[in-house]
Amino acid sequence: MANQPVYKVIFQNGSQVFEVFARQIYQSDMWGFIEIEEFIFGERSQIVVDPSEEKLKNEFNGVKRSYIPLQSVIRIDEVEKEGSAKVSENTPREGNITSFPFPGANLPGQQSED
């Protein structure tokens, strides 16, 4: 597995932000999704258990491939080596953050085309 790239993918899932590491990531044949394969979770330190990483291990246990909507992706980095996977709560500051509108969603003040 020498010289095989490692990717850090940060994406939003509901009210949580996931930060995972994987060996394969590419645009899906399903329009509007990316595919993530070969998740990497830290196996190095069995003495100290990170609850956030354990939650992600359980979440993706047995998952061969995950399809993530493009609008959920925050950032993708190619990194030197894997780090610790994390899940954190996304607590938006009131008034500063607005979700990107989805196609077909009516924004306040817009008329539907029905």
C-alpha cells in the first residue's frame, strides 16, 4: 500500500459534521454524489479510546461504499497520513449562516412555478 493516497473528507450529516479518512474517493455515476471507499480508522492506540472515532467506526461498520451528496461536502484534502476520525455538532451562529438553497426549494419571497 505504499504511495496510496489518503483523503480527509469533511461533510455535514444532519446537525453533525463528520471528518473521515479514506483511500478511495471519486465522483459517483449517480448525479450529485461522491463515493467514498476504504474508510481508515486509527488502529494504532488501543489503550486510549476516542468516543468520537468509536461512534464513526460503528456508523460505518460493514459499509463498503458511501454516497455523500455534493452539497453536504465541506472539504476534501489529500493528506500525508490518516488522522483521527471525528464527529462534532454543527452549532450555527444565529444570523450568520444560511444553508445553500437546494434546486427546487422555494426561498422566502419567491413564487413557485406551479
